[in-house]
Amino acid sequence: MKRLVLAAALLCTATPIAAEIHKIAPGDEAATRLQEALILAAPGDEIVLGAGRFVLTDGLSLDVDGVTLRGAGPALTILDFTTQQGAGEGLLVTSDNVTLRDFAVENPKGDGIKSKGADNIVYYRVRVTWTGGPLATNGAYGIYPVESTGVLVSHSEVSGASDAGIYVGQSSKITVRNSIATDNVAGIEIENSRDAIVTQNYVTRNTGGILVFDLPGLPVMGGGNVLITNNLVAGNNTPNFAPPGNIVAGVPRGTGIMVMANEQVWIEDNVVFDNPTAPFMVVSYTQAYDDARYNPFPREVVIANNVVDAGADDPEFPGGAALLAAFGGMLPPIMWDGLQQDSQTPALLTKPGTPGWSLNLSRQGQSLAEAQPGPLDVPAYGQPWAMDGIGASAELEARLK
Amino acid sequence: MRQGIGLLALACASFGAALGHATVIDAPAVNDTAILAGMPRSLSEYGFFIDGARQMPGERVTPYALNTPLWSDGAEKLRFIYLPEGTRLEADGDGLLQFPVGAAIIKTFAFGEGAERRLIETRVLLHRADGWTALPYRWNAEQTDATLALAGGRIDLVTPAGEAISYAIPNKNQCKACHSKDGVVIPIGPKSRNLSAEWLGQMAQRGALDTVPQGADLMPEWNDHAASPAAPLARAYLDVNCAHCHQPGGGASNSGLDLRWEQDSAHAIGIMKRPVAAGRGAGGHDFSILPGAPDKSILLYRMDSVEGGIAMPEIGKASVDREGSAVVRRWIMEMQQR
């Protein structure tokens, strides 16, 4: 009996006993020491970065499951890629159950931190900054999980991304919360993803605040089941500095919360002000596409109770001035393009009496020049749909303790 | 004579010469144990070469060449396959040859010609019981041996095109960045369609390959690129240089761009395909490939760049492949405008 218990105890503790801590200090050969540690780590190991600046000329990568990469804090441990010569991102993670915490990435040439096919990843107190502010020469994404199930981004901060600060793509079971996104083209973007929660973030001085997009022609499509609550989305009025050609290059300066395509997005209890093109924007995919699997329409986007200002007083649209005059100097807070899949499937539902306006377009891909703007007339929303099990799992939350 | 056969003949001749000088009585056998486990510190521990500096292969180490090779800053590449005694390769249609456990693929990168030639690095792919392992080795200044470079490294050199570059030796993870599908390390190069029928025939004759499959030797010979039709060359080039990432299950699967030789959807190979996560890599263009307009095609824009965040491939190049770019340009130019 005793032996059995001992064996059981050994089994239970096998992983913790094996786990090692590897300390890496900045200084001579730090890049090599750090990359070697990332390669040689065993599952369960922790790599601890000392305080200071790590000067890196090449991208770092991690491909071992269950590793924690921890710094001394986002102000203290800095992975500095200002002189980066190669690789598409600062740090690439391709393994599961990884925790990244308490460090910063500065001035990567491409993306900041990309985790691809990396299930159950945690970003906690991670900062990605392009120190020159919003510039078209900055990398595209700051925090960039893609093709992953289980993503938690918490207490993190991104500024300067020439596409999206915090971008989650082609993923599911996502929580982005308690984070700050400033001076990016898009503050936070959830793209071609499902079961996502975006909550308690401060999103300001971006071109657009929070975007929920679904795009055609990608391996994973059919985004939806997204909850956007309790965010502060204010003063997103940075001129769009995305390189042309990218989908976000079409986001007008002064957009608060924007949904393109997707099914079932619930937007409630956000504080949304000083977004001078549109506090809320709900539209179909705007361009021509050739993909039979793709649905370009928003379906059941709910704009429930939010704290919002009177609306948009400086819209960045062609003909914006005339539009503004027609609406008496202020566009009401909700903007819709007027397109929906069919009459049984409303694109947008709101609280009765919430002012808004519609472009009244009649077909997907139609030019804005053909818009016939008028007041918003959409149904009232009912009970929320079941949202059990959306967002990152409790196991990811538990890693923060 | 094709390059592969030339290499093979050369290797045999060198081997004979070495024996003739009686400096090596018995060629030392390859160290099978080193292939099967661990991370040997130096390349010589494997015993792949009788003479490493001269890249003279040992017993059952066979040189090969590809019709259309991966371009790496113009490096000369010396490729070898090692097969343990009593094993052979098995063909799988026009695709990747199937290697027995215990096999190895060895690729040495060199710059400079004749007496000036310097070996820079040798990358090995080891087929172990639990799958393939990729390891990079960096040659020492004396050119006597190469040592394991897990974290990669950089070396300043001048390319054959005369450009001074900082050449990057990939780290172990970067090896996998290209050599991976669905998270598992695999070889890329030795596909039947990209190997000469002559070489495959010789291997089959020796019993080192089960059969020469249908679809062998389909890809065009890159050395003839100046005088050959653009489309097959461009598709072969994109397959070999890009498709290891740009395919379902590859490192760039999320882009939706699939540049494999066998992909026949125009949209998937980039024609009228909008960028997804290209960032400034889009260069202000709307489509990966705009038919008839190479200067408005993201694909070519990124091939022609060496700037981090724009340049493609993301790793393994520090200069622009002018010849590759010219072929892809010709291909896009010839496409019907839409």
C-alpha cells in the first residue's frame, strides 16, 4: 500500500520535479544564450530574463510545449529589436501551453510576438512598443496569436503597430482584457475567430478602436460569438498610417467599435466617446470576393446599452461634410451600411430609440458614392444567446496566480 | 550531363583517388548512433565525409542535385543522402522520397570558387525513430570541422553577385520553420518531381530506391531558365523557395497563399488575392499577383526586398535573387490582364 501511494505521488509530481529554471542576464552573447535556452528548454521549464536591455539582431523562437518565458517586468526587461536584421517577427512561438509574461519587445522590424498554432497561450504583462510612435514603417502586429485554440491576453500594452496592436486571427476561445492599445491603426482586432471576449481594455489614439472582422479566402473563416464589454474606447482619431493594400488601411480615422461580417457579436457596457467618424460601425465585407464558403454579411450584431457621446462630428468619408450638414452637424452614434443576408437574419439589433444612420446600400461591394443615407431602422435586441464556454479557459486564468 | 550525375561521378572519382593514395585504406563507416540520438557537437562525429573540407563523401553517402534548387544568397550547395546498410528509399509518386529511419540528408553551403571556396555551414536532417531532427553546423575558420550552432549565427561574406551581406546561419528552430508541416519536421528538397530521372534510375539500379516513379523529373532545370518558358519555371521556383511555408499546414498557412506546384486554384497561388497579414509588406499593392502587372504585385515586391518585415522569404536570404525575380516577373507579365 505504501509503495502504491509513493508511486502515485511520484507520478503526480513528475513534471514539477523535472522543471528547471534557466536564468538569462543581458550582456555579452545574451542573444545566443537566450535562443539556446529557448531551444534546449524541456516542457515545464521556466526561462527567466534579468532586468535590462537585450539587444537582438535576429528574431527569437520557441518551439517547446509548456515553457514560461518571464522577465522582471514590462518596464524592466526589454527585448530590443531596433537593429534587427532578419526574421518576420521579434519572437515566434509555435508550441502549446506557453506563458509569456513580464517583459517588453521594442521596435521589431515585422510583427512583435507571433504565436502560430500555439494552443493555450498566455500573454501577461507583455508590452510591445514601436518607440517612434505611429509610423507606416512600423511592423504590422504587436501581439499576434493566430491559428490557436485558447488565447489569454491580459494586462498587456501595444503601441505603434501599423496594422493591429493586439490581433487575434483564425483562433477560438479567446480573452483579451485589462490591456492598453494606443497609437496603432487598429487597437484590438479579432479576425476570423470565434468565442472571443474583449473586456476592460483601454483603447485610445488608434485609427480605429476595436475591430471584429471576418475576411474571405482564408483557411479559417466564419467568425462570430464575440462579446465586447466594459471597454473604454475613446479618442481614436490618429490618421490611418497603415500601408495601403491592407484591409485596415480602409478603416476611417475616428472609428470606435467596428464589426465587418461575423455572426453574433454582442456589444454592451462600453464607454465610447470622441471617435469622430463613427462610435459604432457595422458593415458587410466591402470588396469583391470569390469564395463560396464565405458569408460577407454581419448577422445578429447587438449594440446594447453603452455609454456613448452624441455621435460623430468629423467623419472621414467621401462627402462627409455634406453628410454632416444633412444630419445637423452630428452623425448619430451607430452607423450601418444597410446590408443584411436576408430579411430573416438581421444584421444589426439595438436598444429601441438609439440614434443611428444607415448608408442604405442595396448590394454587397457597392460603392459608397451610391449610398442613400437615412435614419437607422433596425429591430430591438432580445435575450442574449448562450455564451457559456466562450473566452479563454480557467486553466489559462490559473496561470496568472 | 546533368549536375547530379556529374557530382556522383566526381564523388566516385575522388573516392577512388583517395584510396589510390592509400591515405584511407578503409573508408570509415558512418556513425549510425550519432544519427539516431543526441546532438553531436561536431559534424565529423557523424563520419559522413572522408574529407570534410573537400566534401568527399563516405560510404553510402550519395550526392544529389535538384532540378530547381532553393536559392540562398547564391550559395553553392553540396547535397548528400546517407542510407544505412540494408535500407533503401521508397518513391511516393512525384512527391518526397520516403527515407528509412537512420537515414540522413546533408547539405553544405559554400561561397567562393576553386581554391577560394569556403564552407560556411552544413545542415543535417536526421531521420530518427521519433521523426526528423534538424541541426545546423558552422564550419571553423581552418575548415577542418564544423561545430553545432544551435542558436545559429551570422557571418559577413560577399555573394557571387558581389554583394556584401551578413549571412545568417539558421538556429535549430528556424530549421524547423521551413522544414515543417503540421508541426512535424520533414525534408523539403528530395521530391521525385525535382530530381533527375537519370539520378533516380541510378539509385534504383543500385537498389537504393525501390522504383523510379511516375511524375519523376517533372520540374524544369533551373540552369536553363534564360531560354525556357516562364510559367513552369516560376511555379517550380515558387514551390521550391516559398511553398514549404506557403501551404496548408506550413508556417504561413494563415496567409491563405498556397504556392505548391500542384495547387491549381488561381486565387490560392495569389492571383487577385488580397493581403491578410502582410502589413507594410504589401507595399501599397492590392493583390499578391495582378496579372500583367509585376510592379503592382505584392509577391514580386516582397521577393525584391531585403528589408525585415517586407522581404520574402523571411529567413534564409539577405540579398535579392535577381534571376528568380526575373523569371517570376516574366511569368506575371505574360498573364492575361484582368
